[in-house]
Amino acid sequence: MAGKNGKMSVGHRILTMNFHNEVKFSDQAAASFADMDFGYFQENDQKPSDGICHDDIDDEEDKNPINVAESKQYWDDQNQLLQATLIRTSSIESKIRQITKEGMREYVLAGEKCVCRRPVIGGGCRSCMRREICERLGNAGFNSAICTSKWRKSPDIPSGEHTYLDVKDKSDPKKGEIRVVVELNFRAEFEMARASEDYNKLINRLPEVFVGKAERLRTLIKVLCSAAKKCMKENKMHMGPWRKQKYMQAKWFGTCERTISSSSFVDEFSSCDKQQKTKAYMPKASMLTFDLLENLPRLQQFTAVRVL
């Protein structure tokens, strides 16, 4: 029997969901809900044929053994650095990743349920999925929020905005506040249409959904933007400002507005509500009723308030 297929819009493309395909995660056995990668380094990377596909490189440069050796060494180093960064994780990252994975699985299997009037075919709306994941993280006790970062145009980069999820944790006073970024469209943020084979090989190592600490994300951005610059240089193509490291960092590290999930909001302010309820309530009367005090003795326990 043929597997059930569905499509979900993620970023600038449509992801095809094959609910009978197995997807391996770094922390447990294969899952069979959608063609998505969560977590970190995957051991099932495809091995493309050796060589670099550059349409505009001169034949002399192609035959130069020094250039070929330097290029190969560079891409080997980038792959090793990327792998070393992705394979690291912590307990809080694993917990958040597991909740995110379960939430996305149930959201996709539940079918289309867009409530923001921007429905898409098949797997649902990215905004609604983001909201669902944020709510689940909040219900699990995490200080989760939907973050919208915006930045102005500068001489180096154009203006822009980006929406993602983050979780702030202060459970360990010694470590201070830990910020974990949840990006549901991570790999697509770094894909390029005319990329070289080496760059695509590097990008294919990335998880479709990133869940990791902020400092880990900074390292990945540095590695990937350096690789994009190298790719454009080898292809003798101009690198757009939206590919620069400064622009990519602004997406997740620029000034942002945090919209806290309802459950997190309740947890954060519940203690304040309790304090307010325990305060003694003293009824007050307006000065407009002050002339009635003699006729209404029961109001004499009220405190007069001047109306300005």
C-alpha cells in the first residue's frame, strides 16, 4: 500500500511529507512521521562524487594543484568544524528538542488546522505550527516565546525581519540565564540556488529543525557564512548582502519582540496575583459622596479621595 503523502510549506519551499519514511534522530531510533530532520549531526549523509562544480572557473585554475588542495582542505575543515558543533548537546536542549519533535509530529498528522487565515496545502501553516510548539513548551514549564526580530538598513546589509522561537532558562543560578533557539526552517535559511557541490554537501549536514543554545548557533552561522563566501568566490559570483554573517546574525540575535505563550505568562505572573489577593482591601469613597456621610453612616468607614 502506498504511503500517505502530504505537503507543508516551510519558508520558501514546500516540504513533502512521507509518513512511512523513517527519519533518524541523534538521540533515539528512527521515527516515521515526516521527512524532517531534528537535532544535530546525522550519520546517514550521502556521499556525492568528488570534485567541484564551478561553471565560471578558468581551466588554468582548475588544473592548479595548489588551488585544488587548498580548496579541498578548506571544505574538509569546515565539515569537521560543523560536525563537532552539531554533535554537542545538553540536557535542556534534548528536552526542548523532544517536545518540539513530538509537537511537530502531532501537528502534521492532525492535518490542516490553520487559524490565522493563511492556510497552505497539506501539512498546515508555519505560523500556526510555531504557535503550537510555543504553547507546548510553555505547558512543559519552559519560558518559551515567539520572537520577531527587526533590523534597519545599514551600509552593509538591507533591512529585514525574522520570526522564530526561543526558550530562556534560569534554573541554574551558577550558569545564569541560558537561551535556546528553536528554528523550524533552519537548513533552508542557508540554501543557495547555484551553490557548489562542496557547499551543498555542507548544508546537507544541517538539521531541518534546529534546537540549540545561542552560542552554538553563533558558531554555526560563522561557519556557514564563511562557506557561502568561499562558494561565491570559487564560482566567481557576487555574494548578496543577505548572505553575509552580519545579516544572518541579525535574524536570531538582533533586537526582538518576545510574545510569551499563555501558559508561560500565567506562570510568570501567578505569584504577583497571589500577592495582590493577600493585601487587605480598604474600600474608598469619592469626594462626590463626601457630603452624604452624615446621611449615610455606613460610609464613614470609607477613605475620602480627592478628585482632581
